Amino acid sequence: MNSRTFIFAHRGASGDAPENTMAAFRLAMEQGADGIELDIQMTRDRELVVIHDETLDRTTNGHGLVAHHTSAEIIRLDASHSFTTYKGEPVPLLTEVLELLAPTNLQLNIELKNGIILYEGMEEKAIALVKKYGMEDRVIFSSFNHYSLVKLAGLAPEIERAILYHEGLYEPWNYAATVQANGLHPIYLSVYPEIVEGTHHAGMKIRPYTVNAEKDLRRMIALGVDAVITNYPALMKSILEERA
């Protein structure tokens, strides 16, 4: 396992920049993140765009379902939402993020948002793009839709897959194995010493989300999790440097 806890920027440095935008991803890199976590939805013309919600309304000046709009329509929207200094920041395509990260050594956690709308062909499209940029060994696919993880395992077993889950599961590493996943991304409130120990004993990695408060970041580091998924990579970096 890792000699230290890695920093995964949740939707980029989303505490300091608009979530799931190139600005947030670049800022995360500047703040010392080891990896980026992002969400993908599929457009009407079957392109993968980086946005958390199935609808455009919360994070952009658009309205309605992502699935009802073309990628050309969506990338023209303003995704700055409450961050007025980033006015005009667009919704990125997944290809843009892969282009940004491919020359680096950063990891990328791609969360497939296919639990509400079952986007046909999303897994195939995501795998093809990851392979196009040669990032198979630095990508982790995750989803709350565990049927999707099974499908990903069949299509690209070499790319890591992690179960996302909200509640406390009993021996979650055993459940993960049943859906052919090899990583755990639990809500941080359900992470305790025996969970970390069991996960590592099973040869899997555990990356809790979304860990933002300093006391919770310190607890996760002390537990020896492999990474934390946080909106504040700079805070996490400062804690790690202090401990070192």
C-alpha cells in the first residue's frame, strides 16, 4: 500500500473553484493533488461531459437534462455558478481532462453517473477514451451503479474499479469482489480501523469521500487510508507536510 495518504481533488479543487471545471482541475494540480476525481454524464450526441448532476440547472446557466442537449450546446454554457471570479468557465469534455492529465503522473478517478439515467454505451465510450490517452494504469472507474462496474470489468479488466457506497457495509471488501471491483470508495463516516485493515488485507485500496474538515482529514490519515477525496487539496497537503 501507499507509504502516505494520497490527495484526490473532489470535482477538482471544488472548495476554491467551480466544481468539475478545467479551472478546478488546474488549481488542484497547483495545490499538490495526486489525483483528480470527476463525474461524467452523456449528451444527446453520445459525448461524455464532466458534470455531476443529470440536469444542468444547479451548476450552469442551462436548464434541463444533460441527455437532452448536444455536447456543442453544453460546452457553451457557463459552469461558474457561485464563483463570480470564474464567470464564463465552461463544462469540459472528458477528452479535455484526459489531454490535461496524460502528460503528468496524476491519477484520475472517473465516476460514471449512470445510476439514475442508464446511459447506453457509457462504459465502452469511457474505456475507449482512457485507452486513447494511454491512461489505463492511472485511471480508477467508480460508480454507485455496481452493475456498471461488472460491465467495466468484462470490457477492461486491467483498469481499476471501485465501489461507491453511502452506508456501512459489512466486510465491504468481500462485497466488492462479488461485483469484480478492486477498490472501495466509501463515505468517510463509515470508515474505521477494522475497515481499513480488512480492505488492505484483501489487497484492495480504500479512498473515502468527501473529507473536508481538518479533524476528519487527520483521522483518515491516521487510519492509513490510501487516499482521501476532498474539496480542499491545499488543506490536505498542509496537514501531510506538517506531519512529515
